[in-house]
Amino acid sequence: MIRTILILGAAASALGACASGGGAKPQTASAEPAASAPGKGKGYNHDPYPSTYKAYPGVPTLLTNVTILDGEGGRIDKGAIFFKDGKIVALGADVTGEPGAVVIDGGGTYVTPGVIDIHSHLGDYPSPGVQAHSDGNEMTGPVTAEVWAEHSVWPQDPGFGRALANGGVTTLQILPGSANLFGGRSVVLKNVYARTMQGMKFPGAPYGLKMACGENPKRVYGAKGRSPATRMGNIAVDRATWAKAVEYKRRWDRYEEKGGEPPARDIQMDTLRGVLEGEILVQNHCYRADEMAIVMDMAKEFGYHVSAFHHAVEAYKIADLLKANGTCAAVWADWYGFKMESYDAVNENLAIIDQEGACAMIHSDDDNGIQRLNQEVAKARAAGLRAGFKITEEHAWTWLAINPAKALGIADKTGSLKPGKMADIVLWNGNPFSVYTRPAMVWVDGALMFDAKDPKRRPVSDFELGQPGEGDVK
């Protein structure tokens, strides 16, 4: 949970846990929901824990004298961007604001969309990293599609504030762990202070289903003398589960069309039916190329789609298959070799996937890595440049912006600096591809949530209040 106090003289409202008036703080779980996730069908509630997110109030703001990387591959040198009421209004070389707008001279530095991390465990594995906080892996069976990551999210995790202030992260997907073949539902969050998970929940964002390939499931359950204990066991359990889900969907479809006695509810199968309906997006932990190819064939067999393979160390070997199947790869720049399935890696992985025309992006999977995803993109770009690929700065930023937004099903709302989209914006204090660069200011839905020059605008979770060093952002 991030507490941010914002002061813009008489022009702005104070925000935080004690904010008051006119929707100045996120609604509680008991409040009327701000928006509902998409839900099909009449038989049961597809969205029983709806978002109560309310954008913090901002002020009309004009950023001038900036280099704009728009997140979709566009670049504007010596440009300006104007936003108000939580939305981007205009950007270009000759953009002006309106009377009374706050004007900030960027000093020639860079402006980008807020960073989107498609793979995080913040809140489910919060800081301090003690066993009492370890709530991300339900290792009680290889199929736990019934669990939802959001029910473990601790909004007071100091990691959220670190990701915002140090990394410019404005949106992130929280996933269950990868011990199980079906790990459970993921949730997409806006990186703002809220007392409840629902107050952070990205309105209208689809849920995800975390699945896993390879060593993790077979190691966890093979060690217990249970199935699966092999890779063929992984796929066998996967297929049996999907076959059950197809039948569950058939029964509910028939009931919703013709009525009669409703089928018995199965919370596990509700999630898998959501995948088969296209409401829930599959986010699949997988390293080896051959396994990713098998999973894409399994998806065709049962009629679902894999939105993204995560980690995907060997994705460079099957970039053409990823492109043909419309499946993204979320990868690290150079994190590999820590187990056999992550061994056969190349630093050019992301660049090769991208150059072959497949959807590629950076992710963190780490509470420290999420604070420097701009540097991870810089490393991946540098590897591509050394290999002879032409990768501009503006194109490389798609790996942190529009591509993860597409893989999360929220590209119509965020992921790029386009008029009408959420004003999720980072002003950097230098070139964001430099290790010396950090966010100078971060806006979420047009509200200034972090200002490096203003100690009162630095995120502090309720957990940290009163602790030694309270308020420090390191």
C-alpha cells in the first residue's frame, strides 16, 4: 500500500490515507465498484471481487522541452505533452496547455509511458521476505486454478513504492507462483496507495491464468511421489484438466441457453471456463522451446489461446511459431543458467524475437529487478545492437509499454502516450537507457504520485510508518 502526499500549492489536493473530499482516496471494498471486469453468462457472478479503484485527483499539466518516447515506437524530439482529468490530451512539437495549467520544463530529458511489468509477485511475496508473508504458491496439488493471487495481495508491501519511485512502474500483473501446472488467477494492479487490493485493481483488466511447464511441477510433485513426476506427466495432467473444463463449459453453456437445473459449481473449473470463453488470458511460465511448441498445440486441441510465455529463455528458437500463434514472450535480458531448462540462453533473445516480428517484452519476476526494468531493456537493446540489429530507443521502449499492455488486454487504456489514454507518465532525470537515470516524476492517471525533489511526494507504505528510516526510498 503506497501512501503519497501530493502538494501543488493551492492548485492541488492532499492525497493519502487521510485524504478527504471529492473522491480523493480510493474506495473501500464495501463501496460501489468503479468498474467491472468483462463477464459473460447468467449462471454465476464472473466478477465477485470488483475493482473499486478511483483515480487520484490531478491538475492540468504541460511538460515541455522533452524527448518523448510514445511507447508504440514513436519519438518526438523537443516536444511537449499535455494531460488533464487523468487523460492524455495532446503531444507534439507545438503543444500548448491551457490557462492555469502547471507547466514543467523537462530540461531536454525524456518522457515515456509508465512502465508495465507483466510478471510480478509484489504483495504475494512482500517485504520483509519472511515465511509469514510467503503467500504466492499454493503447493497442495498440481492443479490449483481455484486460487486467486489477489486474495494474497498485501497492499502495504513496501515493494510497490520502490517500484514506482525507483522504476517508474505504474501498472503490474501479480501472478501466483509456478510450482503447479495451473497456479491460479493473476490480477492487474495500478501502482497507487490503497487500503485494499480492490482499491488498486485495474478497472476492466482481464484476469490471467498462471500455468507452468517443465521442471517446477515435476520436481515439486515428483519429490512427493505424486503425479506429475515427468514432463509427459505434466502434459497428461494438463490435458485431463482441460478435457474436464471443456465438459464443464458445455454444461454451463447449455444451462445459460436453455435454463433448467444449474450445474454444480466448481470454482476451479470456473477459471478454466473463463479461459475457454476468452475472458481470462493464459500467462504461461515456460523455458524450453520444445515445451512452448507443445503447449501451443495443446491450446489448439482444447480451444484456448496462450497470451504470453514468461521467462521463455529459448523463445529465440521458435520466434516464427510465436508470431504465427499470436503469442508474446516476456523475457529477462540476461538472467539464465540457474537450472537446466534455463541453460540454453542467448543475450540476444528478446532482440531476435522482436526482429522476427513476434510480440516481445521485458519482465521482472523480482522485487529488486522491477526497480530497474529500464536498465534491463537497455541491456537487451545493447545485445541486439551488437548482433547487428537496428533497434532505436523509441522501438525498444515498446518492450516496456504497448507490448505488455497488449499481452494483458489493456492496450486500449494504457501502454502508450496517445490522446484519450490514461495519463500514466514518467519524466526521467536523464536518458532512461542509462544506469545513472531514475524517475524524476511519476504520474498515475494524471495524478503526481512521485517527485524526487519533494520528500512529501515519496511513497511510504503504512507498514513503514514509524519504522527506522521511514520514508526513505532506496
